[in-house]
Amino acid sequence: MLEVDMKMRRIMEQLIFWSIWLSRGTKKRSQLDLELEIENMGAHLNAYTSREQTVYYAKAFSKDLPRAVEILADIIQNSTLGEAEIERERGVILREMQEVETNLQEVVFDYLHATAYQNTALGRTILGPTENIKSINRKDLVDYITTHYKGPRIVLAAAGGVSHDELLELAKFHFGDSLSTHKGEMPALPPCKFTGSEIRVRDDKMPLAHLAIAVEAVGWAHPDTICLMVANTLIGNWDRSFGGGMNLSSKLAQLACHGNLCHSFQSFNTSYTDTGLWGIYMVCEPATIADMLHIVQKEWVRLCTSVTESEVARAKNLLKTNMLLQLDGSTPICEDIGRQMLCYNRRIPIPELEARVDAVNAETVREVCTKYIYDKSPGIAAVGPIEQLPDFNQIRRNMCWLRD
């Protein structure tokens, strides 16, 4: 897992990297050799990227751990990066961009980042603009690897039937001192400033409106992160396919269900190194946008003023359950280890996380939500038939006390 300096370079380079590496081979292995070795091991090799991290991972039998680590090291350190391969993968990335554009939720979240973090690196999409994909060359890729794939940015993590001492020896052998040393200065990471603003893309031909609204939250390591996670759980999520009706634990879900105000909503708390987004994504009929947004903002203000201990206790229990469910399997555990090492420089034990959640009470939620939500300017992204969406100034006014 590598911490990517997306604030200095084009994010989409990451995806081109792993597409080439996994499909075109290395200096030690041809494409065919790599495919045969993985298949004969019965292993699985893949990669993915987010706005701040790139992950290369292998799933294999415990006995094949040495070969799996060696293959990952070979892929990362010995890619051929041939001009012909880059040209072939360029077309693959462009086609993937077209697929992403059909996913309206991803489109809305890209717009949300673009408006909330305008003119900063977090405002860019993961794939980057088309002109960058068309213009990238081998020198760009080599420079990126040389600059960013360095020891302090890399975590080698494993989970399952793995000996830590064995993994440590394999890391030393295949990566040398690169995991613990770094020559030269680390690239600077300028902060990404949040700007309350909006992006609206009106299309009355679409059947439903897709809307996201968020305020600035905090980074992974901030003390208020856990409390905002509890607040996020309090808002919850809902879909018309859910049962329960008025017996749902989320009050917003009860109101949305009773008033038939939306098709679905999903609260989110997205954290980055030094900032974050706390908000909600919803899908509504054109005529119910204003009413749904009104009750969302009313619930947000209620978190700041009158949330109860019983609601917070329920949310804390649900949050702890969700945190444990996310660690169901060796793959998510391994990802969690790598992410926590990059974010906190240590693995936080589950009992410690539970203790942090248990320390949150209603007063804490009210204080923290007032700090980050009450009377704060939001970022808004909306796509579809959004004629009924209130103007930004009205939405901004409703971020403080609302009167029925």
C-alpha cells in the first residue's frame, strides 16, 4: 500500500501503472510468465487506487507467501513500462472513464470534490482529465515512480496464515532498505482548502435527481473523527427496499419513509490526511428535492442541539458492529492494517477503537457537530431534474436553526 502524493502529480497515473504492470510483465518476467506463475499458484493479483492511496495486493496460500512477496516486489520495482504497452493501456483507461461516467453516484461525488476542493488536488477525479491521459508518456511514469515510491510512503502488510518475522525477512530481502530509508527530501503536501460552493448539472430528461451535500470534516488522525463517525451513523442510510417503516432506528429514515421523500439516501464520512467530507447522498423524485433537503438539514441541526443519549447509544452499538463487519476476512484485515499504518503509523487495536467509541456521549456529539456542521457553508453537487433544488443562499441559511 502506497501513500500517493496526489497533490503534486496526476492521480490517473496510478491506474495506468497497475494496468501495465499486471498485464504486460516486468524486466524479469514476460506477460506470459507472470500469468502462468500466478495461475499455477492458484493466486489472485490485482490493484486499485483511491484519491490518496494505491494498493497492490496478492491473495495466495500461506506456503506461497515468499513467491507472492517476490512477485509484488518485482511488479513495483522492475516494470518495463514499454512505449507500446503504454499506448495500449491508454485506450483501456479512456474506456474506463466512459464506464465511470455512467455511474451517477460516482459522477456526483466527483463533482462534490471538484466544488468543495476547487483548485486543489483533491478536487481532481481519480482517473484525471482526458487530456492528461492522452498526453502522459514514459518519462512521466518513471519520474513518478522515482519521486513517490519511497520507503516512508510504503507499507507491506499481510494477514492470515502469516509469520510476522518471515514477512519482515522477505521485505528486507526483496525491498532492501527502501522500506525504512529515504534519500532526499519528501515532496511537500500543500493543504487542500475546503470551499462552500455548488455544482449543478440540470438534465430534465433524467427520471431522478441525484444530490450530495457535505461540510468540511477532519482527517484520519484528528481526535474528532470518532465522534463524527457516530454522528454519521446517527443519520444512517435508507432505501425503499428496506423494511421497518416507522420502526427504523434512524429518525431521518422514518421521515423519508413516512413522507415518501426519496428513493434512497446514504450518509458518509470521508476522511483524508488533513481534511474530510461529512454529508449525505440522496436520490429523489424531482418534486420532493426541496422537502427532502429541508428535513436533512433539520436533522443535522438537531444533532447540534438536541440529540438524545438513547439515540447516541444506539448509534455507537451500530458503529461498533459495522466496524467489525468490515474486518470479515483476511483481505479487508490486510487492507485495514496498511491503511492504519499510513494514517496513524500504527495498528489501532479493536478494544482501543471500541473504547474511543464508548467515550462518546450526547454532549460530545452536540459539541462536535456544532463545531463542524452548525452554520457552516456546505459543498453541494446535484445532477438531473433539479429545478426544485433551492438556491445556494437558502441552503446556506438553513445550516443553522430551522423553524417549522
